[in-house]
Amino acid sequence: MSYPVALAVSGGHVFVANSGNGTIGEYTLSGAVVNPFFIAGLITPVAIAISGENLFVLDGAGRIGQYTTSGATVNATLVTGLNNGLGPADLTVFGGNLYVAYDGDRIGEFDATTGAPVNATLISGLDLPSGVVVVPEPSTWMVLTVGALVILIFHLASSTRTLKS
């Protein structure tokens, strides 16, 4: 591994984003190496997310690539243009959409099939969001803003925001 920054688990496999060498490595749950260069040639991968057989990779160039969990490229530039400010920080997938923390102040929502923006600035005005997590029930979306040590909880269905500090 070379500067591992993110991981995702699917079945009996762990996929690790290695920012230092631009790869996604594949490992077993017990830590055995399956393929350290499962996906190669990436530009500083910073986050990964899995939905079914789809593996999404957010890179430092502000792109989200779509791959299969067997390693095939579906669309290496599914989403582009996410590096207009401080760059991309995190990615998650939920309900057919990708949620991305990027540009140092926002969370965007993109269609996981087409890459089209659903709402590129779903939440804006944040202070360096570094993580985004969707909790399936009751569909609450949580954004961890490390810069200000604040957790913003955003309810997807009602667009209600709650600030926890």
C-alpha cells in the first residue's frame, strides 16, 4: 500500500484507495492481498464507495469514475469538474445517487448511473467538509465538518438541518 486514504467492503473483499500510487487495491477480510493494483492509473484517489457491483472512485482531479467490483471500467469520468476550489474530500452512494464533499464548502448530489447533477450544491457554505455518510433509516444524511468540529445532520426527505457541536 502507498498512502491508503479510504476503504470500502463488499462481500469478502476490502478495496483500499492508495493515494500515493494512484491505485485501488483488493484484499480479503483477513488482510491477504488479492490484487494490489486492482484499478491503476488513477490521479490521487481520495474516496471510494460501493453499491451492488458498482465501485465508485473519487480522485484528486475532481472526477468520479465508475468501475465494477470485478475490476472493469464502466466510465472513468462519470462525474467531472469537482475540483474548482479546495478539491474533493469524500464520497458515498445511496438510493441511486452519489453524494460528494468537494470544493471545501459543499456537498453535491449526482445520479449514480448517468453522472448528471441532481443538485450540485445540495448543501453549501460548509467549513471544509471531510466526510459524508448516509444512514439508511430514517434516511438521515450526516456531514462531518472537521474544520469547525461541527456535525451537520441533514434529513434527505424534509431538507431539515440540525447543527450539533
